[in-house]
Amino acid sequence: MSVYTDQPQAPFGTTGLAYWMGLMGKHAAIPLQADFVNNIVLPHFYLFAPLVYCLEVLTAISLMSRCCVPRGARRHTRVFLQAFG
């Protein structure tokens, strides 16, 4: 049972993060990336899945709080919000 999908009863690799990682392994632009995903990440999916989830959450938090966003992007965000907010 996979907790990294919205359909936990589905077979592994047909939905959720495992599905998208499988696509990355099949259609990677760089063969080294495809080999890494297919031979290291997917066989150890339950080790890498929480890491991917945590990094995505941290990225979202940093973008929403603008703590790790370059100064120029902050200025453009402020101008956008003044114009359309």
C-alpha cells in the first residue's frame, strides 16, 4: 500500500509519485538521470518519497513566505500585487 498517492488501493506505479517517477525514468532527457531514477530511486522508493515530499513542502513554504526568493523577484511580486491586488 502506498501512502504517496490519492488512490492507495491502486497497484504500485500506476498513480501518484511513483507514476511520475516512472515517467521520469522512461522519458528523461539525460540517460544518466534515467539510470539514476530506474536503478536507485524507484527500487528504494519508500526511502526517497518522504525526502521528495519534504523538499516540495519546504520549497512551497519558502516561496509563500518569500524567505529564499531573490530581491528582484520580491520587487516584481510587490509590483504585481499593487497592480492587480
